[in-house]
Amino acid sequence: MTLSKEQSLGANSVGIVTPQTMQIDTPLLLECGVSLPSHSLVYETYGELNAKKTNAILICHALSGHHHAAGFHANDEKSEGWWNELIGPDKPIDSNRFFIVCTNNIGGCHGSSGPTSINPETGEQYGPDFPIITVEDWVSSQALFSDQLGIETWAAVIGGSLGGMQAMEWSTRFPNRLKHAIIIASSPKLSAQNIAFNEVARQAIMRDPEFYEGRYFDHDAKPVNGLRVARMLGHITYLSDDMMAEKFGRDLQNRTLIDFSYDAEFAVESYLRYQGDRFADQFDANTYLLMTKALDYYDPAKAHNENLREALATAKADFLVMSFTSDWRFNPERSREIVKALQDNKLNVSYAEIDAPQGHDAFLMQIDDYIDVFQSYMNKVAV
Amino acid sequence: MTLSKEQSLGANSVGIVTPQTMQIDTPLLLECGVSLPSHSLVYETYGELNAKKTNAILICHALSGHHHAAGFHANDEKSEGWWNELIGPDKPIDSNRFFIVCTNNIGGCHGSSGPTSINPETGEQYGPDFPIITVEDWVSSQALFSDQLGIETWAAVIGGSLGGMQAMEWSTRFPNRLKHAIIIASSPKLSAQNIAFNEVARQAIMRDPEFYEGRYFDHDAKPVNGLRVARMLGHITYLSDDMMAEKFGRDLQNRTLIDFSYDAEFAVESYLRYQGDRFADQFDANTYLLMTKALDYYDPAKAHNENLREALATAKADFLVMSFTSDWRFNPERSREIVKALQDNKLNVSYAEIDAPQGHDAFLMQIDDYIDVFQSYMNKVAV
């Protein structure tokens, strides 16, 4: 007997999901000064909205993420959602209890308005003309989306990394529209080193001759090599030194001796090349540039004389902040800064520093302590 | 009155120096199996060799280094040697007391036999046909060089980073030919993360369309963009997160507000672009590839069942090992592994872990504690 895909996905999967698209015709004034007369967001939902609309959860994605957070797309066995480990029946973000919503942010390349979509004013692809987007803009767009979806108040807004910045921004901009904010492996702003890594990635893309100042699609080209280098570099920062040591060490790839060549001799080289190739195949270069800029720009304390407590003073939600000991991209110290600023505002904050070797990517993984903390906090959210 | 350059260089400079070239006609069998029938090394010397030839110091350079370690070249004010802070009259490596020698390693691009030199067998530039070189090969070449220079025993062999690996290799391969080995900011082998960074740099270069499989010179081209990205990335790993925060923070470059563009808005972006441009202008891409491979391959414990103590068992020299607290490229833990293995061999080892925020690059800098330790150890070497 052959199992159907839904059966084989097991009891704790949301199963086959279908993305939807919402057209938003309210103009959106962006931080850069440009106004988008209309925009569309592609999104997915898992679980059922209850009658009082009190069980809605908004998931905010990170740099290379999108709306497909859980389950699988029909006819694509490899299409597992990026947070499938955390979202589903009886998982921390439990689709039996919550109505879970995840949008692809504007500027993205998975169906929402962005560089790959058509500029209604010109009838042509935006490409590099799509305005540079900020975390603040994403939250503005998500708020319009919430209005139209009929969600006045989110039970929780949840995000990891760049997604955590969106959850933080929601808590201060729309304090009455969320009960809980869950900020995972995130930071109140990027360090010089973080910006530096983003800049190397951008330069790799922008100096690729196939980039054509962002108009590669007009030349039937794609800056594949630049994207590849950008992703390889990104991957190093997502993993910890220890995790790389454990996962690859100095193991050789399909050989017992070094062969004095520039092939992928070490396993870690082979892994990075694979990750780079896969990403370059799928992702849009202009979107990658935009996303890194949104990261670089986010700095809510800046307008408050570098005082993060003041920047977060309008927040009313309860908070769960989580970090991972081996995360050197956004190390626990950055999460503790957020916790301190929230506590100084006399807000309810739970903080968990998870002892995990997986580095920044830990937030995507099924790690026992992480799952436990997440699950018990979500029990509180469900009340 | 206008000061002459030597006067303006101050009393603690070795002044104007002139590189020399040594032709070595003894065949050199490389680790990769290729034999170089002859090769040449460009080198500089500072100070005078004493009658008994007991005051000679060999300096081994790192990834992008060369023979010009101290002083200045005539008619080039900007030509300060890369270790000018440490080498000179009354400096730790004192040219009043020692005869100091620094070669450009084979595979380099500053005058020694390497990818940019002419293959005597073909009459054409080697380019990518120059064999891949190892730390072991460099030490073999330096030993032939020492023979020809008439130095039987070095008072000390000294190196930082990749140079430290050469000093370590000298101590085990030619235990009777050096009295002291000084290993700074180094490691007994690269970690998976170290290799990963090197691989990203290599891929940036090799996937640059101007690379032409290493034959760019035949196409009047140069993989400038790849070299640029490689160097920008390297720079991040040479500096510490804290140092970057202190040096640049989130300061903007020549503007008070972000301007929503892909220009170098943040000071750290501007700095990295400058470093990348300067390097890409001066350095040969094939050499950069070779040097990173030499780093990746070095692993003396591998042939001894991963036992570093056994790998170092033949050493007889006295050792000074130094590391820097903020160095995350080769963190102090890696130096402590070397120290432990040397101590287990009952060798005399001094170890200093210098508290310094400058990251890996600290080994090139004039840092008080570092200078003090170095100077007092060199007093011991001078005896």
C-alpha cells in the first residue's frame, strides 16, 4: 500500500497547504519616502480562527524566508515549510489551537510585491527600482494586511532573527494589537561586524558582471556567482564554529588524501558549494540586497538618543525572548539588551538562553530545551 | 631644512632597504609530487651577521605577506615593511643585535618563484600551472636558502599566523637548525570554519569571469572583483567584533542620515571597500588561492594519528607561543593546544595570552604587553 502524502507527513504536520494572495489597495508610505499605491502579499494560514478571533498568531520570516512556514505544497515532496519543526499539531506553535498566519514580506521574491513583480506604473518588472524596504515598512504592511484579514489583535507576533526585529517593532508601533511578542535569536540592531558581512555579500552580488545594475532580467542573465558567494558566506555565520567542527571537522569529501587541487576536497567546502548553488538557483538577487539592507538599517534606539528602553517604552505586550549560547551572529548578549530594556519598562518578560551548539540556525531546529520553553510559553499565549 | 628619508624614518627604523634575490638550483621535491628543478627567492636582511653566525633570525610571513618586513623601499614613502612595528633598532626583533632575514615564500607574487614568474620549461608565465604549495614545502625551500646563505643554525625562526605554522614546522623538521621558535597567533591546523572562509574567498575569485581558469594574464584581464570580495571577507576575520564596534560602530560615512541606497553608507562598508580595492590592485589571484590552500592543508598531527604531541616530538628548540584574547580566527585555545603538546614533550615553552581587543591582526601591532613579552624573550634569544 502506498501512503498518500498527507499520511506520510505524519500526524504532527499541517499537511498540504496552499498559498493565498491578498491585494492591498491602501497606499503604503515607506520609510524611504516612496509611497506604494497598492501592494500584494502572498501568505499561508494553518489552523482555524476561533469565533472571537483571539487565537491568531503572526509569524515573521527572516532574511531568506517566505510565507511557506509549515506543511508541504502539493506535488512537491521537498517543499517542507521553513519552520515545520515548530509549527503543526501539538508542536509549540500548535495548529490545533492557533490560527497561524505567515506572509511573504514586501520586497520578497516569493509572490509578494517586490523586485520580481510588475510595477503597475510602467507595466515592467521593478527590479532595482523597487524601493529599499525597512523592518518598519514590513510591519506597516503587515498591519494593513491584518486589517483586511480582520484580525484586530494578534495573540502573538513571533519571529526569529530578522523576524524577531519585526516582532519587536510590532510591540512598539501597535501596542494594542498584540498580546505577546516572541523574539528569538535576534538583536536590537546590527553590529559593525554584522553589517560588514552583509556588505561583502552585497558586493559579491553587485560586482558580478551578470548583475547589470540589477536589470539582469533584461539581459536574460542572473548574478548566480555573486548570490552563491553571498549564501556561502551567510551559511558560515549561521553555524557555530563548534557545530562546523562536529559536522565536518577536517573530513575529506569522497577521498582519503588531499589531491592538491581546487576541487571541493574538504566536506565543508562541498557542503557550502551545495548550499550556494541551491540558493542561487532559487533566490532573486535584488531581494537579497533589500533584505540585507533592512537588517542593517534597523535600529529603533537611534531615534531615542541610543536609548533602547525609551525606544521600547510604548510596548504593552508580554514578551518571550530566546537566544542560543553558540549564536555568534546575534549572540545572547544582544538578546539580553532587549530583555533589560523591556524589564526597565516594567514589562513582563520571560528570557531563555538555550544551551545549544547549532549557532544562529538553532532557532529553526527541533532542540529539546528550546521546544520545551517555547511550548510552555505558548500554553500561556493560548489562555 | 628637508630631512632625508632615512632621517625622517627616525632612529628606530632599519631605514631604506633593498631586496635581493637568491637563485637556488638544488631541485626541490614538493609535497604534491612535483619537483621544481630550480627556484628563486627574493629576500631582505636587516642588521649584521656576527662572526660566529649565531645571531641570525628567520622571519616567516603570513597569507598576504612578503619579504619586505621592515624599513622602507627607496622612493616610496608608503612602502613601510609589514612588521616594521616589531623589527628595527631597539624594537623586539632588534636589528642592532640580530641579523634578520625575511624571504618571500615560493608561490608568492612579490618576486619569488610563483604563478607570476616564468616557467623555465615553457618560457611562459606559470599562472595556474604553478604547483600547489604547502607549509612543508616553504620550510624545505627556506632550508635550501639557509644553506646557500651560509646559516647553519637560526637563533630563532619567528612567524605569526601562517608564519607561525612555518616556525612550528621548522622546529620538527630541522630541530638542530634553530635555537628558538616563536609562534604567534597561530594554530596547529585550520578548523572547518577557517577552511570555510578560505573556500568562500577562493570561490569568489575562481567564479569571477575575469579569472579564466587562472589564465587571466593571457586575456589581459584580472579577477579584481573576486579578489576584492576575498579581501573584504578576510578583513572581517582579522578584526574582532569589539574592535569593529569601537573603530566603526554604526557610524555613517560622510552623511548624517541613511539615504536608502547601496552606496557605502556605513563607515565599515567604506573601510572594507577601500581595503578590497587596494588589495585587488596589488595581489595576484593565483597566489591568493595557493596561500589559502597551504593554510587549509597544514595539519602535522594528521600523520600521527591526530596526536599533536607525537607530531612535535622531534622538536628541540625553546618556544615562545603568543596569542591574543580577541583573535577569533585563531583563538587562544588553538595556541594552548600547541603549548600543551610542546610541554608534553618536556620542551621549554613560554606562553603569553595577550589581552588585546585588536583581533587576529594584533600580531602586527605595537601593543605594549605584546612588545614587552616579545622583547624580554628576545633578550633570551640574544644570549
